[in-house]
Amino acid sequence: MNKYENFLLSYKEKHNNLMVLTVENRSAIRDISNILGNSFIDVGIAEQSMVGISAGLALCNKLPIIHGLASFLTMRSFEFIRTDIGYPNLTIKLVGTFSGFLSEGNGPTHQAIEDIALMRNIPNMNIFCPADEDDLILGLEDVFNSPNPFYIRYNDLKAIEKHKKFEMGKSETFSEGNDVSILVYGVLFNQAIKALSKLKKKGIKARVINLRTLKPIDKKKILKILDNSDLIVTLEDHFKVGGLFSIMAEIMAGGKIYNKILPISLDERWFKPSLFNDVLEHEGYTAEQISKKIYKYLTKGKNVK
């Protein structure tokens, strides 16, 4: 049984109204269906129906946690999420599995790389993108207790850093350096952390900001680093349009702030299907490739080796 399943069972002991739903995809919850009994519902391959059912359950004072492949959960049932969950602001949590590069060997039909753009444009919908399995567990209590709907990018990668206590709408900072600030969320956090040491060897002082929630976003922290960074890097396994780069552009435009910004994202293209580490390598998202892109940008036009 994984950490997420253990959390669900523990939460269920304190909140008997919890309901777990899925659309045949049980990758994150395969060991608890029998334990949950009537509190577990598998609707089959019917994302729209699952969203509608969860809305009905929420209106009957249940707390539905619904699961599905992130691509189908957010795209196939978008209208239902918008109208049945966002509009009435129902307390429902949507857990999208295999989001971004975690989709691995799947092609464009299964790649959720526009999910952030879709979900953040739904009024009342919030977004939690944990850096790893530990970060996921740290945030779930507050996310589940929130009266608002939440979209969660499920992440079971093993942690390589110890995370701080979760606070809704607050980010966490790793290292300090005003040369560059790397803003990241989700599974690319580990690569961002590894890139720090590589940049340090090149004489570049950098920091990594794990945003955790993209909505609500830590605007106070972002405004602070905009004042204290020579370069902002947005790192994401998502289309450039609608994701973190767009969020940063909106904040900067709204505050009439100028700063150099380097987006590392997918620019109107899907990624090549492969295993996770091979995807990182092919698409240019390894720590080594990230650090080289940043170094090249910072030293452009300068006579450096």
C-alpha cells in the first residue's frame, strides 16, 4: 500500500463522509477498494458521469475524491467540471494521475500538458502540484479540508529534499542566489534542485522556488524575487501558453514589472513518448540540460567558456 492510500484510509477514519471514485484507473488506489467498501465507486470509463455523480454526492454532504488519467479527467469532462463543480463551488477534489511527463510512453491523446491552463481558468477551482510523494502527503490534509474544489497533479516520485510544513498558497525556497530564480512545480522539482549545484560550479548563484499551489499562487514571494533576481526561469512539463510562464507574465504585466524571464516549457508541441528519464533527456529537461540553458542565457554575448 502506498503513502497516498494510507493517507486516504487515515483521513477516512476522521471524516466518514469521504468517498473515493475512479474511472477504472486504479494506479494510485489499487489496494484500498475492498477496504473502503461502499465508500469506493468505480464508474468505468466515464469521466463525465464521475464528475456528475461526485457533484450529487457533494450536495448530499459527502466529500468526493475523484481519480482519473489527468488528460481525460481535465479535457474529456471539462464542461462538467466547470459547470457542476466550479460554478456551485462544491467541495470536490480531482486527482489527475500520469500528468505531464509522468505519462511516459503514452502519445498526445494521453499527455496532460494543458491541464493547468484548463483548471486555473475555472472560477473557484484551486490547483495543487506537489514536488514529490512526501510533498503530496504534506499538503493533502489542508487541500482536503479546503471548502473549495481542488485539482491535484498526483505525484509519487521519491523525495530528494526535505520539505517544509505545507501552507496553503505559500511556496518554499531552496538555496539563495540573486543571479537566477528557478520557479518550478511538480515532477521537475528534483531536476531543478540538481541543477543548483551545477550552476554553482559555474559561478552562478541560484535559488529554487517550489510553488506547490499554482492557484492560489504565492504572489507575495514572486513579487519579492522579481525584485531580487537577475533572471527568472519558469520550469514546467506543460505547454508554455496557459501554465506557469503565463501566470508570471500576468503578474509582471499587472504590476508593470520588467524582468528577464526564460521559459523552459513545451512550445506548441507534444513530447516524444518514452520512459520518464528518457523523456527528460530527449526534451531537454535533465538537470545538466537545464543548467546549460540557464548558463547560456546568462552569458549570451559575453566572452566566457
